[in-house]
Amino acid sequence: MLVEQRTYVLHTGVKLADYLDAYENIGLPAQRPILGGFLGYFVTEFGTQNELTHLWAYADLEDRRRRRATLAGDEQWQSCLEIIRPMIMTMRNKIMYPTSFSPIRTLPVTGGDADTAFTMTPHPAP
């Protein structure tokens, strides 16, 4: 199993809400059934502004290659790219492999490890 981390920084002046609206309503619905393994999408509060990071899990590099090739041929995904690509200033990809003690080690992701984000209970507000 591997996790792909994709990080984008949007151009100054691009409204984050515009990007997120297009991605949530056009891009993500195209990606989810093709890529599978959606782990999450995050925006920054501190640090680099207008930065977005999303995480996807794949069985292996061949699984990733096959799924990304299928996505590249999807008309809905291409429509989303026409909207969001001009908004993106930089793009970075990382392929990461879990350690033996990571709570995410296999697909499908299950949440059995104690004291992880998968089993964490919220603390009551003071």
C-alpha cells in the first residue's frame, strides 16, 4: 500500500472558495469512483497561504498508474481541470509508504488501532 500526497499552492488573488467549490462539486465526484482510496483534503491555517493538500491511497504504483490513466480520460475530470488548473501556481507530489507501526498499513483502511485518529474520542470543552 502507498499514499500519494498532492500539494497545490494557488495564485495570489484566487479565491480559495472558488477552487474548493469547483473541486468539491465537479472534480471530487469524478475522482472518487475512479481513484478510490480518498483519505482527505486539507487547507492551511498557518504557514503557506492558499495551500491545499489531498491524500489518496493505492495498492501499489501500478494501481496508481492505472487509475490515474483512467481518470485522465474522464470528461468530467477534464472539465474540472479547465476550471482549476489556471488557479494553481505550484504542484508537488509525494509517494509515501507506511511504516510497520502506522495505523494505516493496508487497504481497505480500517480503524482498529487504539489511540489513533481512527479511535480518538473528543475531549469535552472546558
